[in-house]
Amino acid sequence: MKHTLSVLLQNKPGALSRVTGLFSGRGFNIESLCVAETLDPRVSCMTLVTRGDDSIVEQITKQLHKLIDVIKVTDITEGEFVEREMVLIRVKAEANTRAEVLRVIDIFRGKVVDVSPTTYTVEITGPESKIKAVIDILRPIGIKEIVRTGTIAMARAPKN
Amino acid sequence: MSKITGSQAIIKCLQEEGVDTIFGFPGGAVIDLYDELLDSDIKHVLVRHEQGAVHAADGYARATGKVGVALLTSGPGATNGVTAIATAYMDSIPVVVFTGQVPRALIGNDAFQEVDIVGITRPCTKHNYLVSDPNELVATIREAFYLASSGRPGPVLIDLPKDVVASMMSFPERKPIKMKTYQPTVDPHPGQVEKACKACLKAKRPVLYIGGGVILSDANKELTELAEKLSVPVAMTLMGLGGFPGTNPLSLGMLGMHGSYASNMAVAKSDLLIAVGARFDDRVTGRLDAFAPHAEIIHIDIDPTSISKNVDVDIPIVADCKHALRAMNSWFDDSKEFAPKAMKEKHQPWLDQVRQWDEKHPLTYRDEGDIIKPQYVIEVLNKLTGGDAIITTEVGQNQMWAAQFYKFNEPRRLLTSGGLGTMGYGLPAAIGAKLAFPDKTVIDVAGDGSIQMNIQELATARQYNAPVKVAILNNGYLGMVRQWQELFYNKRYSATVMEITPDFVELAKAYGAVGLRATKKDEVEPVIQEALATDKLVIMDFAVSREEGVFPMVPAGKATTEMLLV
Ligand SMILES: Cc1ncc(C[n+]2csc(CCOP(=O)(O)OP(=O)(O)O)c2C)c(N)n1
Ligand SMILES: [Mg+2]
């Protein structure tokens, strides 16, 4: 099963490689990984998507905790959360397909961020499922290049 | 505040930590620090290979419970230490390793003797540091000692760029260390303790399964109290030997691949397994689904990642072993449902069963007239040292025979590379232990193969007056591998015959040590007597029966009840 972990870690040289080294050394898989500074520049927040049964994810969580540079690990898939990913897609946009491309990205609330005589580069943001849907629809038109950020996620704020 | 150099700050930090001896090997990157060492009261032991430095620091740490310290130069000095760092890591031994590094401005430039030792040792240290700011040097060293020795201990490496060590800095006052990202759970959860104790009250066939954690937390007294209070037999891992007296009637000896028949049977038939400071290693469990299949499992460990890693645990207790065992002992003392005598009576049928297993297949070997059996050598060592020597081992059959036939009654008497299984560990570790305890007999039980991996440290032993005794069980083979080839590879002895070995008696002489040899059984005792009588460094070369095997043996991947017996 897919788990999204939110990891707060000290913003120190080598901290990131401790995390990635842990995954490769212990044979855990990483589907995506995003990391950047938090409000406190000494602390980074990492969103890490991994797959595994409960006991593996429990091991991953404990092993992450054990790293001295790690401050907090939350498996946010355990509760309600929002997740977003951004993708840049360069898609073929010639006279006969341009309108179609625009229609599709309009449906997905994307926007065109770069134009060339034969391509559009579009930006789309959403949960992973939406990104996947856009890619599936644009693929037959002709995707030339694609860059994804990987997922970032946040637990939903308590309602009361 | 007046300023001091980085070298001076490092020495002051070592003094603060109570370090009296460090093991190392110099080079350009650490030459400033070596210069400063000359004026300090810290004893520096010059080894002959950096692997030896870290093993010696590790042996010193295992024997004393204090942090061992090693100092290596950059590049090859640092990489030479890696095997020994990994050895300490696998067995959770508190060691701080200082490595020299090229000046900060050159880092990343493939400078002379530059290596990314922090990158290389990341997976085999508890934590490591590159000190990039002189103002952080002192705090880093203090933190390193704290990390190495607290929680689940382990090696910590500090990489020191040469210009950082040469810079001027202030020496801040020492304050208690608090790290928000590192707070090991020392005290057990009372609810879990109660659950565990209640499970003990119910059990009919309980077994204690204890590992190195009992020794690391100095919990042997508490453990012994619990075992005796509840009349529970105790099986020990290789790392746990000495955590409970080997001659106590409740001792089952070692369990696992080369464990006793009784210990493996007892675990297999138990209805309650109380694991203390052990980590369900594959050498202990054998085939996982057949390990303690009927048992409810209690697991006490300070490292949450050890719990339910290989085997699902019913009652986890995350805590320092000593604290958890103390809490269990006092729970029983306060409990109205519990009386030691009634408990003993309840467990009597189980204890009888365990004794029958032991009588049916005791640890033993076949005597063959004049031929020296390696097990016999260990028995004589045990007899003539009263079971009270510090024994280090190399790796292979020698290690297993030492574990099986020497009766360890005290913790910190067996120093052996359990997790990594590092050939070449025993001699430098013995030197570290001997320097910590000059009045104790320290014996390296060695194989003819392993001893050659760090034999150069004989010179270190001589130079620093560390007269350890090396007992080579010389079978002319890489015996443990040969045993596997005999049993599972049709006796095809690929690369395990030691066609050439040095004459160890002559070699001893070359190093200014005493060399003794026994080739017949009746020479064993006199040789050991002579070795123990002299205060010199000694190598004993025992020509043992060449194709002797270590038994019982659980073939890899088999259930622990499927033992090959003598
Ligand atoms: C550094 C290292 N290399 C290889 C091995 C694999 N190995 C395990 S036991 C063994 C044989 C050791 O031979 P020896 O020291 O003569 O001991 P014996 O088994 O004969 O008592 C070997 C090669 C190891 N444990 N460590
Ligand atoms: Mg041998």
C-alpha cells in the first residue's frame, strides 16, 4: 500500500543523504521525494512516498526516527490529508492539435507557460491521480517531455 | 575568554570525557593534533594498521564499558579503519573515531589523501560529523561522546579538516547535553511491564533469550535476579554470553546456529519467550516461521527498530534493559499473586524436560587419543584460568568453540565480533582490553587464518607492554568455510586450505614474544601453564585435529530444531 510520510529534519549537509542512504541500504523503495526548507531555515520538510505493507512502513518510520538528524516522522496517510504535485508537460501543438490541447488543459485547470511554433509547455497541479489523468489524455496527442515535482502533502487541519 | 588551538580543544575534550588511552596512527592531516598529544597526559598507542586502532579501541570499550577512542589520518588511514568501525557498529560498541581531513578549501577537489569518509561511514556509524566550523568543534566532540555511549551505543566518527584543527577558538563551558532529535527511551512503560509480568505468571514453559544489550546496559545482576526469582532457563546469544553465569544451573548456554541442543529445543517448545537486549538475528532464529512457534514473545530493547523487525512481538518494551528488568523484578516483589517457591514448583516439569534435553545431547566432542581436539584446548584454558580470563576471539570455528566451551560467568569477559564476524578482530581487541586491565589474563582464541589478518599488532603489544596470550587453534584450514564445504559442497575445498602458514613459534620470536607449540594432547596443559606463568607476550600454536567440525549445527535456512549433532 502507498504511504506518504512527512519528515522534518535538520537542514544540515548530509541529512538528505542519510535518508536516501537508509532507503537504498535497507531495500525500502522511494516513489517520490520532495524536500525544502520550512519557516525555520534550520529545519527542512520532506514528503516521501513509499510503498510497502504495514510492517515495512512501521520499520521505515522507526528507522527514520533513529537518524539523529530527523526531528519528526508522520505517516500522513493515516489521517485526512491534502496532496499536490506539479507537472510540466511539453506537448505537440501544431495547427490541428492546438485547440485540443488548450481544451484539455482548461478542463484540468492547467495553464500554458511556454510556447514554440510546434509545442505548448503546460503546467498542471493536483493530486497524483489528476496528474496521471492529464498525462493519459495528452499522450496520444504527443508528449515530448515531462517533468514532475513529486508529491508534497499536508495533514488536514483539525476541524474544531 | 582566551583562545586555544583546535588541537588543544580536542585534548581538553578528551580529558573532560575521562579518556586515558587512545589508539591511532599518524599522518599529515593529523600532525598538529599529534604534536599536541606529546604534551598531554593521554596515552597514545601507536598501532601498526588503522584497523587495529579501531578494534583496540573497541576491545577497550567492550572490556570497560567506557567509550573507546581512535585517531586516524585522512584518506587511507580513514578507509583502513572502516572494517573496524563497521564491526563496532554491528555490535553496538561505543567508540569515537577521529579522522583527519584535508583543509576545508580543498574538500571536493580530489586533494592528496582526501576521501569522503563521512559519506563512506554513514551506513556503519551511529552518527558522523564533518566539522566545518571551528566554533562547533567542541560541541561536536561532546555530542559525539554522548551519542556513542547513550541509548543503543555505537561508533561515532568526527572528520577534522586540518585547518579547523589549526584554528583558534574559545572553549565553552560544559553543559548537560540535550538534543531535541535524540531522546532514547530509558524507562519502560509501566503498563507494558505489567503485561509482561502477567504473561510470566501464566507461562508454563518460559525461556529467557538474552543478547548483548544485557551486557551493554550492565544488567546482568537484574537479569540473574529475574531468572532465579522465576526459575526460568536462560539461553544466550554469542553477544549475550556472560550476561548470565554460564555455570548457573539455569544456563542453557548459547542458542542458534551453533547453540546447544537444549537451548534450541527449549526455545522451540517454549510458550513464553522473554527476549532481552537481543535482536532476533538470523544466526539465532534459523528459519523464521519455525522459531519459537508456540511462544508468546516479550521483547525488551532500547532500540525500537529492533522490535518486530524479524519476528512479530506480542509485548514490546522499549527501554534500557537494566531499567526494564528492575521494573519487572519489583513488580514481582510487590505482587501478591507471585511466590518464588510456587513458581519453581510450577516450572519444575519444564526444567526437568530441559535438563533431559541437555543430558541427551550435551555439548561434547569425540576424544581421539593423542590428537589435540580444539574443544579440549578451550576446556583447559577454562580450567587453568578459572573461567575468569578476558577472552577475545577471531572468527570461524575458533570463535564458536570458545563460545561453547569456555564458561563465562561474568559480563565483559568475551569480546568477539558477532554481528560482522570480522576475522582479525581478536588480537587488537585483546591489546585494547589488556591495556584497560593490565592485571587480567587476556587470551585471543585464534584461527591460523584469522590471526594473519592483524598479526602486525604483535609489535604494538610489545611496544606498549600488553602481554596478551594468543592461542592459535591451528587446523591448516579456513576451518569454518571448510566445514560448510564438507557438509554442503561435497568436500570440494575451494580456497580453504592454508598451504603455507608461517611457523608461528618462529614468528613469535621475530616479534620478541614467546612461542610455544603443542602437537599432542598431553602437551596442551603444560603449554598453557607456561603461557600463563610468564608475564610475556605469548603465541601458543596448537596443532589441532584438522577436519574437526563445530556441532551442533543448524544448517542455514533450517529450523533450529534441525540440528546436526556430534
Ligand atoms: C575478514 C573476513 N574475511 C572472510 C571471512 C569469512 N570467514 C569466516 S570464518 C573463515 C575461516 C577462518 O579461518 P581460521 O581463522 O583459520 O579459523 P577456523 O575456522 O579454522 O577456526 C572465513 C574465511 C570473515 N569472517 N572475515
Ligand atoms: Mg583455521
